[in-house]
Amino acid sequence: MSIRKPIKILSYSDAADVGAGSVAGMTTKTFNLPQDTDALTMKFQASLVGTSASVTFQTTDDGGTTWYDVARTKVVTVNNNTTADWTYIPVLGPGQRTFVNTASSTTSGQTAASIGGTIGSAAASSLGAGQYSGLPVLDTFARIGVIFTGNVTTNDKLQVDIYAHNQSNRA
């Protein structure tokens, strides 16, 4: 195996999220992964005032009815866009399981869940910042969710990029 330049498969900008509506759950964006993806890298940059934010990468096993947390970035607070938060997401095997939180959350009428408890259990829960569930990517259909911790007063930039590591030369 040799080093290959990752392919950018998602470039999501959410600079319009400001005010009280910014804390009404998650702002989500669904997208497709290339079939031959070996791993993913998520890059998150933000420049916010009045709040902080993080991004959760989610997978599904039923075409998008139920979503499961795979990984969540660290919380980015007031920032000048120079520091990016990078999160590595394995595809072919279970990721690094760092924590399981048993709180439940619902977004847009759909349950956001992560693996928890015993092996084979998928209890509804939400990852904390900077954590992995240990669940691998289950489908080529995926989504990200931007989570704000308070009302955004200024949003100069909020950028999420997803890169696929695969053997193809294009997505």
C-alpha cells in the first residue's frame, strides 16, 4: 500500500447559522461516500462569537431512518480560523472507543444514537466532544451534524471538509 492523496468528498460551509435558532438541535448535512473508502478524515474550522461548536459524523444501517454516532470533534470556541480540528474515522473496523454516554437526543424527528452497553447493543445516546463510539461506518450514506452550545452572535466562518482515503483517483 502506498500513500495516496485523500479525495475531498464534502465541503460544507454554515456561516449563516446565527441567533436563537442556532441552538435548536443539530444542523445536518447528508452525503455519499465512495464505495471503496478505507478511512475518512474530517477537518473542522470555525470562527464564532457567543458560543462554541463541534461536529458529529454519523452512519446509518437503514438508509437514513436511524443515525448512529461514529465520532465527534473537539469543541471549537471563539477562534480565528487558523487552527483546524482533525478527526480520523476508520471504515473497515471498529474505531477507538473512548466513551459511551447514555443520554438520548433527537434531531429533526430522528434519533441520533451511538453504540453503547454490551457488544451488539445500539442504545440511543450522544457522544461527548472529542469522542468515538467504536462503531464502524455502516453504509455509503452518511451525515454530519453541527452542534452549537449556545446562541451564535457572530459566525465569520464554519467549515467542515470530509476527505476519503481510497484507491480511486476520484470520488
